[in-house]
Amino acid sequence: MQKAIYPGSFDPLHNGHLDVIGRAARLCDSVVVAIAANASKNALLSTAERIDIIKNATAHLPEVSVTEFEGLLVDFVIEQKADCIIRGLRAISDFEYEFQMALMNRQLRSTVETIFLMPSQEYIYLSSRIIKEIAATGNDVRDFISEKAAVAVEKKLALKKI
Ligand code: PNS
């Protein structure tokens, strides 16, 4: 496989995402982590903050680059001349949503394939939403996200309380 797009909201990037990025980087010549700008209206972190966090966390992986995209994912995949979309699959509960997206993307652009990677089992319970909930109660989330991400999340949550 040559070039893969790993899309998502990444609000914030967590260790499960990083695990999937590492697996994709071993399989592919290049992996573009792509933040969906238009799926992020209610995001806690700005796109620039999320890009910064992901770049910092993947600095040791030369195959990985980070960017944002607007509009349809399949159009971005074609524009990038990428070979596939990578998505992480944690549990059966993810399956319905992922199945729907993969088939809709295939319906929209028949050449775009989606490849699912399973993160290590120690991360399958992680989600950005739950991590933000835990952080919002004042609890430390550094077991689940990077120091840089934790600082950014805590700062944004503190600002929201003012
Ligand atoms: O991490 P998420 O929030 O589950 O990622 C969802 C994402 C960003 C991959 C999805 O919402 C997406 O692809 N958005 C871009 C717009 C698009 O192409 N929508 C149709 C998808 S079938």
C-alpha cells in the first residue's frame, strides 16, 4: 500500500488513535492524518491545536503528515491521490457507523476503499468524548492522551467555565 488517509475529528487525539497511526505507518509508505474541519463545529479544540498535538505525537514517524480537509472525505482522498482510507475499529458498537460510512463512501466514489485496523486491546475502551468528560470533572487524563493534548484540553475546559 502506498498512501493512506486516516480521517477523524481527533478532539483530542488519544492513545488508541496513535496506536492505529503506528500500525498504518508500518503498512503504508505515507499516512495523512486528516482532520475533518466541517465535522468539528462543536469541537473543544481548534483545528490548529489538534494539528499541533498530532504533529507532536507523531514526530517520530516520518511516514506521517497531518492536515485538515473540508467537504467530502472521498473527494479529499482522490485529490490526494491516496490509495485508501484507514479507520480504527474498536468494538462491535463501532461497526454499524463504520459500515455505513465505508459503504456510503464507496457509493460516492467506487474506487475509494476503506481498511479497518484494530487498535491494541488496551485502548479499545478509549474515546475522545469520554476523555473530555473525565477531564471536565477535573480528573487527570494523561493515561489516555499526550501531555500536550492534556494541557490543551484542560486550558480549553477552564476557559469554558469562566
Ligand atoms: O472521528 P470521527 O468523528 O468518527 O470521524 C468522522 C469523519 C470525520 C471521518 C466523517 O465525519 C467524515 O468523513 N466527514 C467528512 C464529510 C464526509 O465525507 N461525510 C460523509 C461520510 S460517509
